[in-house]
Amino acid sequence: MSAAMVRGLVIVVTLLFVTTVRVEAHEEKQTLKHPPDFDTRVLARVNDAVITGRDFHRAFDALGGDQQAMVRQNLKKFLETLVQREVLYQAALRAGLDRDPDVVARLDDIRRAVLSQELVRRERAEAVKTAPPDAARRYYDAHADEFTSKERISLSRILLKSREEADAVTTRLRAGADFGALAQDVSRDESSRDRGGRIPVVYRGQMSPELEQAAFALAPGQVSGVVEDAEGYHVVLLHSHVPAAPLPFETVRASIERKVSTSQLEQHFKAFLTTLERDAQVEITDRALADVR
């Protein structure tokens, strides 16, 4: 069997399932562009059955966004797949599979799944309609810390073992020595020494309290005195200091809307399901699964 035939068979088998129960995909869905009369067009005939534009449209809508993009590259192939599905369906009827007890039970399972899924879809659509239009803005205003860029600095440092070494370094710096070259020569910080002691970004809370207090108090271009902490003795050169600042609403609006929408849908569905379970007569036999592994 050729590779092309294998791929075609995979597509057919996939469609037997994917177009039966709508796929709830995370990728963005696509819209099939067509003229107004498309749904009523007869696209193909298989014995006495017809495949209409509506059938084509429904099968396309049931696919995930990535699959839809692939189908749009070859619409005729997709129609041929629908024809193959109909051929298989008619053969199954001739074989009496629609009367097979196991098949009937599976069809009932699929019917339950489709109906349940459609109910959930409609409830979600209703929840979206009733969502406050200013929900994203209200979330933004109530969670200011979440949308504030962190205060940060960029610095270079020289780490030394003793106070005497640190004092000698400050003396050489005051005499005009280059900070980066000096860091490469004498710093004990292996992670930054080869970069002349440069640490591009440091947020509050990432350094020892002693070093943080001294570094964040510097002005850009200023060199600290000797700072002692548990790691050793530091001399710091500050390059830049960016204060914390709120992110503009418009730059985070889309992500907030997705987050708020997801949360509202979850809450709505949970309340909806709780109501249905409360109104239903549900009885669970606790020991029914005790001997099942």
C-alpha cells in the first residue's frame, strides 16, 4: 500500500470519529467561505443518498483549526473523503451492523455524548452573552500587582574573600581602574567574572538583603562601597535602575479577557451542573467498585 493510500485511509478513519462528535479544540477555528446557496447544493451522490453543501459544511465545522487549514488546501479531497465515508456507511447497513447489539449500544453512547456536548456548548454561549462588558477592566483594576512590571536593576559586581582585598579594589577603582577589567582579574564570582562582573537583570528579592539595599540605593554609574554579606565582600557598579510600573491596560487586555472568560465559563458550568445534579435523583452505590481493580 502506497504512502498516499495510507494517509488517505488515516483521514477516512479519523473523519469517521471526528465528524461524529464535535471536537473542542484549543486552536483557532476557521470559517469556510462559500456562496449563499452552498448548503443546498448537491455535491455528490452515492446510490440514493446525496451529500450536500450542508453536509460538507457540518463536517468541516467539526474539525479542529489545524485540520481545517489542511482541508482548505484540498477541498475536493475532503469531499472524496465524505463520499468514502458514505460508501462505508451504506456497506455497514447492508451488513446489518445497525442491528448489532454492541453497535447499537455504541451508537447510543455517541448520541448521549453529542447531546451532552451540545447542551454544554449552548450553556457556554449563554454565559458569554451574559458576561459583563467591563469584566476585563474590573479584573485589571482589582489585581494591580499582577499587571505591574517588577523593579529591576542592571549591575556589575566584584566578589572578594576578605575585607582587605575589597578595600584594595575600591582604592584601585578610585585611582581610575576599569571596573570590568578588574572584575575579570580578581572577582571570585565565576558566573559573572568572564563578563567583567556584569549581571544584566536583577529583581528585588534575588540578592541578599545587605547587597540589595546597597545596590538599589545607587544611582546609575555610581560605585558602591564595600558590602559584606554571607557570601563575602562585594563592590558594585550600577548600570541602570528601572522602577516598578503598571502595564497599560490595552497591552494586557486580550490575555485578561481570555483569563476572565475561562474563569466565568468554569464557574457558570459548575453552577449549572450542580443545579442539575441537585434536581436529579442520583444514587451512587459506594461499594460497587470495591472489588474492581
